[in-house]
Amino acid sequence: MLVVGEFYPFSDFPMYSDPDPGTTEYIFLGDADSLDEEGLPRPIAMQYLVGVRAAKAKKIFQTNLRERARESGKSFRDLTTTEISKVASETLAFLRGREQHMGTSAEMPERLALVLGEVDLVLGEGIHEKKTVLFEEKRKQP
């Protein structure tokens, strides 16, 4: 028998009452030819179009990043911008390849971008968010 107050959603300990300090990162695919008001690629429906959720895309990218770092004898935090861009390119190519599996090729944007989002909760200041394009597919030659 459950007693109110011991289990979610009735717990006295809310799940998000004490968020971890530091930055939280996420990855998303964007349409490189459709930019938002900040000049960044607009997010696309990743789960529907490539069958991969943002959390899984982040895990794929970070696993590839750590593998590249291991191969080069570095910490993944010491990788150069060029090395990170190469890993982002490979991750984007993998995700792009999923459109065939999902049967969504006709709905996919012509050019995709892999975007890293960083969210930081700063006490007394609020939420700060930064987005960086890690890699963007090139325009096809006519």
C-alpha cells in the first residue's frame, strides 16, 4: 500500500528542487537553409525524420568525441575545433543516413546542421543559453 508523501508525485522531495550546478548540453539537427531570428538553423523533428532523439544524438556525438580523443592520446576537452568539427561531420553523416531507414528522405531538408546547445542556470541571474553550429552540410553544386 502506498502512502501519500512517500512517492512521486506526492513526495516531499521534488525531482528538480536542487539542479546540478554547471552547464547542461544537448544536440539537435537543424535545417541549415532555414535560420531563426538568431541566425541559427531551425530545429527539425529529429525523432520523426531520423528515428533518433536528441539525447541519443548527444550520446552518439560524445561517444565519437571520446573515441577520437582516445585515438589521439588527449582528453576530449583538449580536442581542437578542427577535430570536433570532424566528429560532428561524422555524427551528422550517420544521422543523415537514417533517413533511408525511416523512409523520410522526401521530407528532409536539403542541408542539415548539427547544433550544440548549452544551458546554464546561474543563481541570481537566471538561465543562460548558448547554441553553436558544430557542422553544416555544404551546398550541393548545380
